[in-house]
Amino acid sequence: MTDRIALTGLRIRGHHGVLPSERRAGQDFVVDVSLDLDLAPAALSDDVADTVDYGELAEALAAVVRGEPVNLLETLASRLSDICLADARVAAATVTVHKPQAPIPLNFLDVSVTVRRGRS
């Protein structure tokens, strides 16, 4: 499948992390998702009902990031991939979760975890 919808740079405040200070204060997480699906039906109909509504997807992803805290980015990315795959039209999803304010006592640009999940 060569069709893809991408949503990049979705910035949401969450309270994820191993350290108590991360859970208490929270920090910004940045989410990128890429969905593999057949976009031909939507292209033919010109109807949003025939595709994934990326506005609704963004809201659903944000709800997970704002929701129940987890320790690991791996867990958060997996939960976000579940949201992406909830639409049966999505064949596969790639999710990257960035944690640019991770508590690392060195200069760095970003820390991220990427998962790719598909239908079996």
C-alpha cells in the first residue's frame, strides 16, 4: 500500500515518566503518526467519511497523552498506535513520541521512541 496520512508535530502536555517530578510537573510530548491506508475511496467520493479524519485522530491522540500516566515512552507509543489502528481502514501505523524535555543532565535535541504496528 502506498497511500499515507501523516500528522506531525502534535504537541501535548502530559505527565509521563519514571521520575516523580515528571509525573508531578508534567512536560510537553510531541507526537508524529503515519497511517497506511487506501485513500482511493476518499479521492473518488471527496467525502471525509471515506477516510480518517485527522482532526478527530489528533483529538483522540491528545486524550491519551493527557490521560493516564505511564512510565515509558514505549508504552505511550503503543497506546497511541492502538488509537490509530482502531479505524479498520488503517493497515499499519507508525507512531513516534518525542520527549524534548527529558530529564537528561546533558545538552540534547530530542529523545524519541518509534513503533510500527500493523494488522496481522
